[in-house]
Amino acid sequence: MKKYQDNVWQGSGFFHRMVMPILLLLTALLAGCNGGVDTTNGTGSTTSVSIKLNSPADITDVSDANYDNNIHGLITGKTLKRWKDDWINQRPAGITGKLVILQVTPGETGYEYFQSNNLNVFTYLAASSEWVMTRSNGVISTPSLILDGPSMDAQLKKYNIDPLHDMIVIAQGTASPSNVMSQGRAWLALHYWGVDAKHLALLNGGNKWQFDDSVNTGMIAADFVVAGATAPNNGIFSVKDIPVDNTSLTATVGDMLAAVPATDTSMKGTGIFLWDARTITQYSAGQMRELNDGATVCPAGFAYCAASGYNYMSSFQNSGSRQGHPNGATDLNFINLLDSTQGYSFKPKAQLASYLNGEVDASGFGMVDGSYNLVGAGNAYQPGDTVITYCETSYRAMITGIASGVILGHPTRIYDGAMVEWNSLSNLPDATGNDILPANSPWRTDVKSFFMAASSAALVATRQIIDPYAPNSNVIIAADRAYKTPSASNTSSPSGGAAPANPCGG
């Protein structure tokens, strides 16, 4: 077939004169239909690249029921051992580059780093702090957000990652809930900036667990070394080399305000499933407690109970102006998704699906709504919904987000500003005695929330408000698109970045 095509291409003058211009025109039109943008900044250069704008549904992954069978997404130690022992022969189809293992912390003593050959398999320490930064969305400056383009390119350079050809495995190191969160933040940064899901994997369970579970993983003491490789800082690749736009992986405060109902009612049937990954103590502003969060006495058979006598301010974080939740959100503490007895690995896929369906586990934990009652089977996630998940700084939400968007395959977005941002955007005073936002700011989130205000303004830290009347909250998205393609610098968010209607009528 190749020879036949070459003969037609080379031998038909009619094809060149008449058909070829039509095909070029059709190609240009189709590129426009598929979300391509001119990356020449109006120069018309022949080096332009079409950037595909992906929706949340385009960038999900989905796990096999048996995690051992995964070759991207959530993988097991059995798969990692097979790869690192014989990468050239065992690497997945379509992967032609290196195996790069990024550990967010060293492992436990004796299991510090996975052994690598430093030829085509490399293990590096890539701490969680490397994957976040403080940024402004045009309304407010918020900590622990997605990296900007230059910072992401610095990461690719530091670890010599080829985002189009390498396989990147992100490992906990020492097993802990916080390290699973950090795995997720590294995954988020890479996937947001366009690294394909087939080139990304998260190792299920901490380093020592891979050895402890050697019956299944096959790992032995020789699979671990005391020191990882030194980051070479000689990479030549950029996120600009990746011709996709995955910025829909994160949701802005504008997206949230557009989705959240005016009252704290169920969002079932809206197409959005809003998942609060925090404890019910924080979700309820201290009105309820759960056995996962210090409650010791609950009615028989119940995992949740009223928090009589509890100091509600104990649930506040980051010196916030208030505590509570956005209207319509459903709560399930992230910790329920992990198995602490197995290196803080994710529970089986069937159990995670059961939670999303509204079912309770054997301990009585399940999805809870604003009435502080379990929603019941069939009343949580609905087929076709897009999940938006958050916590205080969207670290815990990486665990709920991975469960939803990588294991279960649901369209999933991370509200990256999270409650540290949401609770800040209030017409409430801070320690200066001034209101954080004026009463007529269109960015007030307190009008779409259940909350308890801080008991004293003196306890509320000052927030860096950029513009309480900003036209949109899309500065980060616009900047990141412009970094990949300068002509996209004025591209507006396709998903709700504009300022909402003024809730105060001004």
C-alpha cells in the first residue's frame, strides 16, 4: 500500500494541480473544527503547530479491575519490577524513551529508592514542593497552585524528561497519606501541561510495601538502593513540544460559581458531581464529626455523629475567614479510599465505584450531603457527570481525583484554588478590620456557601486580593495557553472563567 500511494503521489500531475489544494484547504478547516489554534502569532509561518483543546472527558484514564494489568494510570510493584528489570523488552507499546521514576520522598530505611541502571531507567527524588507555586487568577493570589510554563519546563530539564516518549512513574517513597497526595500533585502538573495519560503512572503503595508484598510484586532487597540518581539538569524538552491543551483538568473559581446552586441542595441531574475530599468536621464547620476524624462515640452502627461541645474553630485551616462548604457539595473523606494496611495503596476499583454510587462500606462510611445524612445508593455520582473535587489546598483532592479520573474513568476536574481560596472570597473582615471583598464584588463565594464565620476577625489572615471586580478568573489559564502558543493569550476559558452575575445586584 505504501508503494501504491507513493506512485500516485509522484506520478499524477492532476493530483498535484487540482486535488492537493483542496486537501490542504480541508485539512485547515478540519484543524479549526478540532480546536486547533494558530501558534504563529499571526506570522503565517509554516512551522505552526495545531494545539488540540481537550475536554475533561478526553483526558481521563481508566483502570483494569486488576491493577496488575495496568500499563499506565495506577500500576503495581509487579509491573514496575518487570519494567525496571528489563525496560527495553518490557516497555509498553508506543513508549520509545526512558523509564523515569520520580519519588516524592525517599522510602523507608532499607527501601529508600528503586534501583535503576542509569542508562534507560532512572530514579530521582522529586519533592512535592517542586510541583506547586503561588499564582494569581486575576481576582486573588492563592498558594499551592499548578506550576506555570517556565517552572514546568524547569522540571523537564531537571530530570531530563522527554514528555512525548518517556514513561514517567510517580512513587510515594515512604508510605503515607500525604505522600499519596504529593504523587497526585506531580501527576496533575504533568498531565495538565499535556503529558499523555499513556506516559504517566502512579505506583500503588509505598516502597516498603512493594517488598512486604513480594509474593505479588516479586520485589527483593536488591530492588532497592540507598541513593537515587542525581538529577542531571540537562533536559532539552519543553511543554511547548506537546500539541495538546489539558487546562480543563483544573477548574477556576468562576467555573465553581457557575456550577454551584443558589441554595445548599442536591446537584443530582445537573451534570456536575461536586466532591469535598475533607473530613465531615470541616465540611459541616464542626457541627458533625466522624470516626476518621477524632470522634469516639457515635450511635451504634454509625460512622458520623453530632459534634456537641466541639469547638468549631478547630476545623479552620490557614487562618480562614470561615469554614463550611460550597452549596450542593457531597462529602466523603479522602482517607476512605486508601488502605493503610497495604502501604496506603488505593482500595480495589469495585470499592471505589461503590463509594461513588453512594453506597456505604463495612464501617459505615459513604457520601454525605448538606443534611449530614448518607445520600444512599444511586444518589451520588450519575453516569456522564463531570466530577469537580477539592479540599483545602487540593492535595487531599488529588486522592479523590485520581480515584475518579484515573481509576474509574469519570471526567474529572480539580478545583485548584480549593477552600483556601473559596473561603477567602468573602464579605467578611480580616485581622486588619477591613472586609476581604466588598459587598458588591461579583466574586463573593460566601453567597453560595454554607458556612460558620471565624469567631474573631483577629484570627483571619489578610488575603492578597488582586481585583475584587476582575472581569474573569482566567488569568492562569490564559497565561498557560499563551506559553504554549502566543496567539492564544487572549483565548477565553471554555468552561466558566468569566465573572458571575453580581450577587448583590450592583
